[in-house]
Amino acid sequence: METNTQNIDLSDYPHLDRGLEGIVAFSSRKSFIDGAKGDLIYSGYNINDLAGNATFEEVCFLLWNERLPNREELTDLCHKLQAERELPEAVVNYIKSTNKQAHPMSVLRTAVSMLADFDDEAEDKSEEANIRKSIRMTAKMPGIIAAFDRVRNGKDVVAPLSEHSTAYNFLYMLNGEEPGENAEKIMDLCLVLHAEHGMNASTFTCRSICATESDIYSAVAGAIGSLKGPLHGGANTAVMNMLKQLDKNTDITAFVKGKLERKEKIMGFGHRVYKTMDPRATHLRKMAHDLAKEVDMEYLYNWSETILDIMKSEKNIDPNVDFFSATVYYSIGIEPDLYTAIFAMSRISGWTAHYLEQAGNNRLIRPRQLYLGEKNLPFTPVEQR
Ligand code: ACO
């Protein structure tokens, strides 16, 4: 419904901004985005320097501690993550017994919420306990996603390994076989690229929940719900669903223009902050290109490039992180409805980093609303209405 603000005294609401566009509600040391230049910084380091050089585990340490780890600290974090991978039996039983048609993000949201019930420190709000819980959730989320995918496909749940990287272990648990070096590298790079991104909707949700002094599991469960939406992390699945509608006979120009004429969005394009190419999309585009050749899916990459050209010429809108990540995941054989859950498996690092930051310098988040309804109507008992 249109917001009609005519005849309303706005003097009491000097900052009415639908969608909070341009509102700075937090200070943070976790990340910086220059939307005009297309720069993304994680706690001091440009994403272009981290991509391909730092591992996901190094990025987790960076986001939680605002500095890169030395070798000993990194080894220590990797060991802690490896030691926390096992899921509580009740969570595995839930995954086995839930509806196989459920959305993986719904299952992830419920399972993460359940983890709190089996964590003795769930209600411990100290920073040390919150760091330990951040490590636990980061360690356990890949197992939840992989287990649900296997169960719904009639396969046995694969227990986690107590060695190897997060990326390696996830692919191992998902496919039931040890991944090759290249597959691990691709997954690790995807995790690095999705780890943190300023005050996006799910991070805002996470910080809002933290700001009521609620626990970190509640904040992450809320953030998962927020990421699920197709205007946010759910766009990667929507991109692949769109690409899967095409075939070699599709006139892609007509397809895209038709959608634009009908005022439909092309998923994976546009961003509230970037007004140029999302730097993460640049890395994913290259990966998608290399992979497409390798797995003989060049058609998919070519369609993506055609869509990109049309969006640029028709609307001057660039792709975001979700556009090429969809092609990358598809090319390595992952089912489209898992893409957003994989995004969450990485973004858990950013969400928890923000939770720690918010908890360390908290203020309740409580904006106001512009009331458009009637006031002081005479009340009539139900029998008289
Ligand atoms: N396809 C077609 N037109 C678009 C798109 C798109 N993907 N994105 C923006 N536009 C158009 C809008 O229709 C609007 O045009 P108009 O001024 O003629 O009405 C204009 O660009 C501005 O768009 P808004 O929706 O107002 O921009 P907003 O900042 O609110 O939205 C958003 C940003 C939600 C990401 C939007 O670009 C979108 O819906 N994209 C598709 C979904 C998507 O890819 N989401 C993932 C974002 S990245 C992430 O969250 C991980």
C-alpha cells in the first residue's frame, strides 16, 4: 500500500526514511563498503587482497578479533572449529524426522535455534562465552546443511571429519566423498566472499536482537530468517531458478526486456549500497567463467553474461554477489535451494562479529513509526458492530 503522508504533521518525525536508506544507526569496525567505488573492506583488509590469499578460518578470526591471526592463533582456531563440528543427537534426529520438502533455510533456522537448548553456555552473556558460541555455531552449521540435504535425498548422514578446513569438511559431508583440491578452494573462496557486508538486513536483525540483551543463538536464528528472503540472500536461489527456465532456444534479450517491461526484477542485480559492480561479483564472475569451461556448462555462463549486458544497457544496474555465486554453486553440483544456506554458513562469521560488537557497546534499537490510522474512535461493544 502507498504510504500517504499528506495531511500529517511530520514535525514530530523529522527523519522518516522508508527502508532506512542512508541512515547510520551503528558504528562498526567490522567492514566498510564504498558503494561508488565498489570497495569492500573487512576490518582493514580489502576483499581483493583477502580473496584467494586468506582462508575462511583466517577471515573468521579477523572479523571476531579485528586483526589477522598469527600461525599459532590460526591453528588454534582451526582446532577449535574442528572439535565443535559434531551435532547434538537431538538435532540430527530433528533433521532426520522433519519434512523432506522443507526449505533448507527453515531447517537451518530451527536447527540453529535448537543448538541453544544443548549448549550449557546458551544464557552466558560474557564476551568469552559469546566467542565460544560463535565458534560452535560456525563449526556446526555446515553439518546441519549437509545432513538435511543427504536425508532428503534418502542418503545417510555423514559424520564430520576432525581435520581439514570448513570448506573441505562441508563438501565431504554433503557428497560423502573427499573433495578435490580445486573444489575445496572454490568453496573456501565463496565462504570468504560472503562472510561480512556492513549493515545489511540480516546483520541489522542480528544486532537488533542483540540490543534487547537476548542471546546470540536467538540473534543468529533471526538473522537466518532475514537472509532467507529473495531480496536478500535468497536471491542466489532465485537466480538459478530463473536461469533454469531458459534453454538454448530462449531469446534472452526478449526474456529480460519482457521482465523489465512487466516491472519484474531480475534477481541477482541491484544493491542498496553499490552503484557499481559489487567487488564480490567480480571474483565470482571469474570463478563462474573458469568453472563453466571445466564442467562443460559454458552455456550457463554465456547466458549470465548476456543478461548482465542487457541489464547494464537497459537499466544501468550491475550484478550483486548472488548473481554469479548461483552459477558457481550449480557448476559444482550443488542443489539451488541450498545456496542461501551456504551463504548463511559463511555469514555466521559476520553476524556473530556484529553481535560481539553490539553487546560490547549496547543501546536498545528502537526506531519510531509514522502512524497513519485514525485516533480516538468511539468504542462500540462487539454486539453493536
Ligand atoms: N531488476 C530490475 N530492476 C531493478 C532491480 C532488479 N534486480 N533492482 C533494482 N531495480 C530498479 C527498481 O525497479 C527501481 O526502478 P524505478 O526507480 O524505475 O522504480 C530502481 O532500480 C531502484 O530499485 P529499488 O528496488 O528501489 O532499490 P533498493 O535499494 O530498494 O533495492 C534490492 C535493492 C532489493 C537489492 C533490489 O535491487 C532488488 O530487489 N534486487 C533483486 C534481488 C536481489 O538480487 N537481492 C540481493 C541483494 S544482495 C544481498 O542482499 C546479498
